[in-house]
Amino acid sequence: MAAVSPWPTAAQQSRRVSAILARLASAGSVSIGAIATELGVSSATIRRDLTALEEQNLLTRTHGGAVAREGAAELPVRYRAGQGQQQKQAIARAAMRGLPAGPYVVAVNGGTTTREVARLLASRTELTVVTNALNIAMELAMRPRVRLVVTGGRARNRSCELVGPWAERTLGSINIGTAFIGVDGISARNGVSTHDEVEARINAIMIERSRRVVVVADGTKIGRNLLAHVVPVSAVDELITDSGADATELAAIRARNVTVTIADTPVR
């Protein structure tokens, strides 16, 4: 029997949840005993994880396990933090290279890749950061070098983004130099897309108000097309991704006059 591992932290829960949802995506169901053995935790821990995921409409509990729930494709942002972290950090470092020195206004929407961008923005001076994302605001609120503007609005619990008329009015009155946009999908044919149509609207306004638009997206997002269209790919100036992205799709995006940058991940 596998040893029971004491995994008390949010990052460790994120690893378990990611493994459970990945198994559901590939097999359609999970067994409590099998996943507990695979992860080296107790069956009681997995039961608690499954209960929490069912409460968020991400799966349906069954006797001895769970099955995938149709339409539950969007993983809450708190469970995505540990996925592909090295790639996201490399993307964030590449994103910093294009920022000018001196006073400047940057916008950042919600997501785990944009959170890595925000962490690096915190070291800059004379920078104003506009965001509609609670996770981004929490990264920057205590950083004295950065002037932080938060839009207000209604919070979406899965993405931690503020949406709706209040957020739209705030963004509509701000002139932005560069917007760093995290996405759920981007393709040459269908442009930028996300899971939620209200979130798509606020992201589109952020892009419209920006002189330069940089999409930061790990390789899993390249070529994906989600429900809600944000903007055509022609609205994007630069896409920064990693070497796991589909090369054919990247070539198609380049052909639409988008600069494509592949961020280097340090070799261990």
C-alpha cells in the first residue's frame, strides 16, 4: 500500500485536482482507490477533493469515484497555478523585454500566466498597472513601486476576473500602452477566445483601449477555439508562448502579421 503523504498546501491540492481532472478528461471517470494510490494520499483526501469539485460543477460523484460532467471545461484559476509553471515564468520574462522605460500604463487580465507577468511588473518603477483580475490585484496591492488601478465589477469565481458594466466603464476611460492578455485559446482562423462571453467582452475592451496587445499563452492554448470569441488574431501584436506550441498553428498566426516569440525555458 502506498504511503500516505501529508499534502496540506493549496499547491499540493492543485496537483491532486489537476491529476483528477486530467484523468476525467482522458478516461471519463476516476476511481477513488486508484487515484489515491497513484497520488500517494488517503482515500479520505480524494473523497474531500471530489466533493469540492462536485460543488463547483466540475464532476459528478458516483459510488467509489466520479465521472466527468459535460460542459465543465473551465478549471478554476486557483487549481491551475502549478501547471506548466516553468513555461509560464519563461513567457513572463520574455514579456518584460518589450516594455519601455519611464512612466507607462500596462493592463493585465486574469490568469496564471498573467500572474507571472504581474510578479515581474512589481519590480518596475513609474509603472501604472490596470487590471480587472483579483489575483493580479493581490500580487500588486502591497508593492509600493507600482501604481495599481482595479476596475471594480462583478467577480467570476472561476477566473477571479471582474466583469460587467462597472468594469467596462472603467476600462473604457483609460488609455493603455501595452495589454498583457491571458487567453483560453488562440488560433489563426478564429482569433482569441475564452470560456465565458461576459469575460470575453471585458477582455475585448481592454484590447481596444491598448496601443500594443501581447497575448501570453502556454503551448496548450495554441490552436484551441473556445465558446466566446474575444478578437480576431489581427488585433494581436505579439504572441509569446513556449516550445510546446503547435508549429503549424504558429506559422499560420505569423502569416497574419503577428510577431510570435518562443520563450526559452532554462535547462535543468
